[in-house]
Amino acid sequence: MVYQTDQMKLAVISEKHHGAINDVLVLQDLNSPLGTRYIALVLKDSECRKKALRILSGAGLGTGHRPFVKQFFHNEDMITLFPYREERRL
């Protein structure tokens, strides 16, 4: 699957969790010369989306810093992108 938003073309390169309420994906920006990767939280449940919007809309108030990179909708799913960090084995 590929998500298109603004200047980004985001391809799914890994699925870390698939559930009824949300998915967690690793996406790569195909338009980025560096192939920038993101962790995507895909919220599929409407009540969960409402709660997340309330929480994330107030995130970083007064600091100028948001914990996420970008937020957008694809069909009915709310997708929030976070910076990707390599997995660390325990």
C-alpha cells in the first residue's frame, strides 16, 4: 500500500501490528532522496480517533514541539507519523 500526502509518497515496508482498532506500520517516503522512514500509527476505530485527536491536538502546547511529524487521514483512517528509530534487540 502507498499513502500520498502533500509532498510525501509513503510506502509500507513493514507491518509491526495489525488489529481491529489500530495498525502500526513502518513507512518509507519514496519522494525523499534519503528514503526517510517513519513509524505510522493507523487508527481505524472512530472513538479511538476522537480521543487521539483531543490528546494530540494539545500535545506540545507552549513548547512549540509536537511528538509527531505529521498527521493525515486516508479514507476513514487517521494516520500519525512519528520519527523512525531502528529496532533494538533485547
